Amino acid sequence: MAILCFTGLIIGPLIKKFTYRKVAIVGGLISATAILLTVPVNSMLHLIITFGVLGGIGFGLVISCSMVGINLYFSKRKGQAIGISMTGSTMGFILMPQIVRFFLEEYDFRSAILIIGAISLHAVIGASLFQPVRWHYKVASIEVQEKEAHTLLPSNKIEEKDDSEDEVTSIISSPNIEERKKLSNIPSQAFSPKESVVTNISVDAENTLHLQEINVNESEKEFERITDHSDVKESNMKNKPKRSVKSRLSRFSKFMDLDLLRDGVYLNILFGLSMSELVEMNFKFILPFYLSNLGFTYSEIAYALSSMAVSDIFARLVVPPIMDRTSYTRRITFLFGSLCVVFGRSCITLLSSIGSIITTLVIVGFFRGIYRTSYPLVLTEYSTGGNFPSVLGLSMVSKGISVLILGPGFGYLRDVSGSYSLFIHSQTLLMILVAISWILERIILKSRDNKQDILDA
């Protein structure tokens, strides 16, 4: 999980250097290779290196490039596209355990891993379909209306020009250079390779066009001047000091788009998204143990989790098209959905019957689908220009750091207190802090805009 998140450090520079299509293809190859290299596993270290490190890098590249591709392909129905994409990934999480169970029953462990590695190679085919948008541009025919030609010549000059048009054309197309010289009465020495001619154009009060020919120095002198200038420039390049460490760090920061971390709004967004991801992961891991602690059977627990997953999928398919037609920002949608989720989870701690818990989990699953589809759209709203890969990548890194640092802390809280309810309520409190932080940001920005309006008035 941590390796997958920390691929965000390289996803932005890689997409800048190459394209998201190429990076996704390489990521698919890496992930498939990682699974295939896990076949002869005989130690935990081998499993960590192949499936953990190598697989995490490949999976991270593919997931990030998928989000980048959706962001580039869609502008009007981006929410619906992301909803369908995330629904597909959720269906994969539901179906793959059953497929793996079938392979393990029919074959041995190593054969099952080998088949799964072969299936994962389909990611390369899918990544190859990430064709650049410009390949699908439609050529639009534009009708250009003819406008009256404007000229500096008076009407009588235009008539003379029209009469002599055929003669001029024949002279220009003539292979004889002497005939071409007659076109503008330029002296023959002007066509010497040692000299050049510059024509000065002016118009008098009677709208008569005057051409003035100016001979310049020989081309050898000009060549000597250019050569001397090149020598001076080369000498300056040799005497130029090497780039300082500060300039190198500045270039590195610009290449990695680390300037994003100077923006307080972006940092606040990272805080909210990272905390929501931490809360989601903690609850996902703790929920089966909590229900088992209440005395429910494995079949009842499986039915409860499946009901929540179905509700989640339904929300991901139905809600995004509706939200695409509303004026609410994705941050508002995300915050609303996440608060409904954590409050619903806290309500579960007050229930004891399996029926009421399943009903609450269905409601929680619906709002979970709302805020999960809004997650990448929050980053899309913030990004400007072509910096979305870097915005997405740094958010993944932030998520990985929060999981590594705060994840064990909440686990320690659960072990010390021995209470699942306290653990779940602590997650609710964390999201309340996110809501307070985002609301304060809105108030501060609004106050700053009002002060600026007063100063401008």
C-alpha cells in the first residue's frame, strides 16, 4: 500500500517526460512481471520484493495513469466517467476473490498465481487503448467569406497591374535570371553572391508606392562579423560559472511541481483527502472484527458487507450523472458524503441487531459511493493546465505518509482501550477536524476577497 502511494513522486515527471499511455503500458508490464516472479516464492523477503515493492510500483503507475486519462478525455461528464471506472474496479474486488478461490481449488498455489499473472497482462492491452485525445479530433470545415482586397496603390495603378499580370508571371517563371532582374529594375551587381539588396518601401501623399534599393556590404564582411560574434559567445560560455546548488534545486522543484506545496489551499485539500483515506482503510479492516465481536456468524457478516458493497456500486452509477448537472463544487460533495459516512458508522456502535446494522450499512455504503467518486474530482477542480498528474501524484504521497504515521497510532489506540466503539468514534472525530479545517479555509478566503473588493472600490 505504501509503495503504491509513493509512486506518486515519480508519476508526474514520468508523464511529463513521456505520455500517460506509455507509462501505463510499462506499469502493466511491471505489475504482471511482479505477479509472475511471485510464483517460485519460498520466503517472506521474496514476497515483499516481488509482490510488495515491484507490484506496488506497477499498480501505482496503472491506477494513476487511468485517472489522468479520464481527466484528459472528459470535460462535461467527468464525474460519470469516474463513477463508471471506479465501479469497474469495485466489481473486480468483488469477483476476484471468487476467481482466486476457484483456481486454488482446481490447481495448486503456484499454478494459480501463474494464471493470475497471465490475466494481469490484460492491463497492457487496456493501457494501449489510452490513445491521445488529438488522434480523435474531428476536422471542422470553416467557411471563409471573401473580403475586398486592400492595397496601397491607387485605382489606376491597380488597372495597370492587372494588365501586366501575365507579363510579370511569365518573367518570374522564366529560367533566365536576366529576365527576373527586369521585374524590379535591380542592377545586375545586386545579384552577386558577395552583395545583397534591401528594398525600402514608402508611400507618399498621393498613395504612390516608391521602392528604394539599398546595397549593403559584401557577404564576406557579414560572415566575418558573425564569426567574431560566435567566438565571443563561445568565450563567454567557457567563462560562465557552473550552476549553483540552489539553481539545481530550483530546477528539480519545478520539474517535480513541488511549488504546489506552497499553496495553503492545496495543502488543506491534501489534509482532507489523506485523512479520509486513512479513516476508510481503518474502518474497512476493523468492521469484520467488530461484527464478529458482536457475535454474528460469518455468513451474516458476509451478507452485511455484500449489502454495503452493492449500495456503494449503485451510488457510483446513479449519483455522478446527477452531480454533473448541479452547481455544487466537488469539495462540498466530498465533505457531505464523508461526514454522512462517519456519522453513520458511529451510529452502528449503538445498534445490536443484525437487521438494523445491515440497514445502516446500506445507507453508509450509498454515501460512501458519493464521496469516493468525488475524491479524484476534488483534485481535478484544483488542477490548472497540465499539472493534474503532479497534483494527483503528491496526493498519493500524502496519503501514503498519513497511513504510515497515523495508521499504527489508531491501531495502538484500539489495542490499549480494547474498545471497537472508541476506535470508530475517533475516526468520526478526525473527519470533523477536516470539516472544520475546510470551513475555516472558506471563511478566510471569503474575508480576503471582501477586503480586496473594498480596496478596489
